[in-house]
Amino acid sequence: MKTKFYFYLLAAFSTILFVSCNPDSIADEDNPYETEQSQKRDKIKIPSNG
């Protein structure tokens, strides 16, 4: 009975360890600061205070 408990405990621990250390994640591939669209400098208008 104790052997079965330790086996399940080891299986749960190894599963959590594998999932938390796995680099294959969609979130790792996303770069929230990378944009494909850029602004053209001649289209930007700076308001003047006067």
C-alpha cells in the first residue's frame, strides 16, 4: 500500500517538473513588444503650443 502511494507521488512530482520545465510553450514564443507595423515619420504630426 505504501509502495503504491510513493509511486503515485513520484509520478505526480515528475509530471509537474516536466511540465514546468518544458520550453515548448506558446507563451514563450510570443513577444508582446514586437510589432510588424511601423509608423512613418512624415505622417506624424506634432501639435504646437502657440
